[in-house]
Amino acid sequence: QNPLQQGGGRKGLPKSFLNRFTQVWMEELDAADMRAIAGSLFAALGAPLLEQLVGFVRALQAALARREFGAAGGPWDFNLRDVFRWCELMLAEQAPPHWRPGAFLDALFLQRFRSESDRKAALRLYRESMGGCDAAQLPPLQPHFAVSSRWVQVGCAWLPRAAAQLPPPPPLQLLHGMLRPLQALILGVRMGWMCVVSGEGGAGKSSSLRLLAQLSGARLEETVLSTATDTTELLGCFEQTELSRLQLETLQEADELGRSLISQLAVVGVSEVSRKCLGHPTGRGRSRRGQHGVGRRAA
């Protein structure tokens, strides 16, 4: 178990349970340890870049520990996991030797802070830690967006759009204030990371998730949690197999497949008809002239 002071709100194990184990205390990883671990896992990024990434994460954690900023939303814990996520994103979305860690700064770090002043302080610390190598390559904080029939892109994050026809959702609007959170959400979905969306009531948390599901054509499952929610409702449990449930799932999959095929055939059919209409007017004109000519000769 990690120390209780790391990661706010962590509950400690009961003493009756801890007495069954031998407690081993370990020192926190220093900069050399973090560089060695990251270098063994992400050697393709190079030692100089890894040293700068580790240096920024450690400087950010030290500044938060001194309470220079980040009072809202604390306590904070930036550690080796954040370095791992940073490296995984660069390897997945970028190509050597043009590494640009600043492209994911907003999604991995800035969006976790609650106030704009804290985000500006973290951005200023990033420029100080990284020097001139990457500070000039920071993308605009207000990302661009593009939606096509196959892709949806917000900033440096993108998702493929599914072709399945889903039930018509309630209308939602894509606001400029939702672009930065949407970029972070799309990166989390692409990398398979769990995302926690926090904010005040009416800030647009549920709307952002529903909008992302609509843009990507994915089905969104919503579960209401409360203090009375049991873990089996989330993790599941062993229960008797019901054939009716399997039949219902099969029918739903067949219905989605049928809707998708119908929509694709409709698109192909419209394009085929339009192509024939554009390619045959001269032929029809010749046939009519030919018919008139035969009539005159017969007369």
C-alpha cells in the first residue's frame, strides 16, 4: 500500500488486516531512479529528453508541496506514472526524431488543475524546466477541431467515427470552452486510460461525454453511483446464464449490423444512380433521334 498522504482521500487498511503482513518501508524514488527506470522502458526517446521530462515532473511536485500554487483540488501527486503516460503518448502519436512533449502538456497536466491561474503557473514552470528546446513548439492552448465522415479531431487527439446507426441522441452543441477537455478525453480513450471528469454542477461534465459519444458514433453507457451502490454493480459477479439475455444481445447486434449495411448500401446506391444519370443523356438523345428517323423513312 502506498503512503496514505499520497493521493487525497485514500483510505487505510484496518490494523487487524495489516497485522497479518510484514511492513516494508521504502524511500521515495529520486531523480536518478526515475531516469533509470524511464530509460530502460523508453530508450527510444533518448536520455536528454527523458531527463527533462523527469525534471519537470519533479519540479512540479516540489512546487505543489511548497504550496506555491494548486491550493484548489489538492493534495496533488505527480510521479513516475505521469512520466510513463507522457512517454507512451509520444511513442503512440509522434515519430522520431521530432519529439514534441509540449503537445500533450495541456491534456496530461494543465487540465488537472482547477483554476486558470494554477494552469498558467504550471505552464510557466514547464518553460523554465524545459529551456528552449520545446518551449517554442507549444501548440495553441485553444485547439482546433475538425469532423469528417471518418474522423473527429480536436487538437492533437483524434478518434475514428463508427458507421453504425445509433438512435437519435438529444441535440448538443460543441462550444469552444469544451475543446480542451474534449482533447484530453479523446487521448484517454485512445490510450485506454480511465478519465475522471470533475467540476461544479452545470459545468458540462455529462454533456462533454455525451457529445464525444455522438461525434465518434459510439454507444455511451451511463451508471448512476451513490453511497448505496454495491461493487458487484460495477465489477459484476458470477450468476446463472440466461438465454433470453444472450438472445437479446444477439438481436441488438444484428439490428446494428443491419442498420449499418442499409446506410452503406444507400450511399452506394445513390452514388451509382447519380453516375448513371450523368453518363447517359447523350445516349438517350441518340436513341430518340434514331426513332424519329425510322418513322420518317417509314412514312
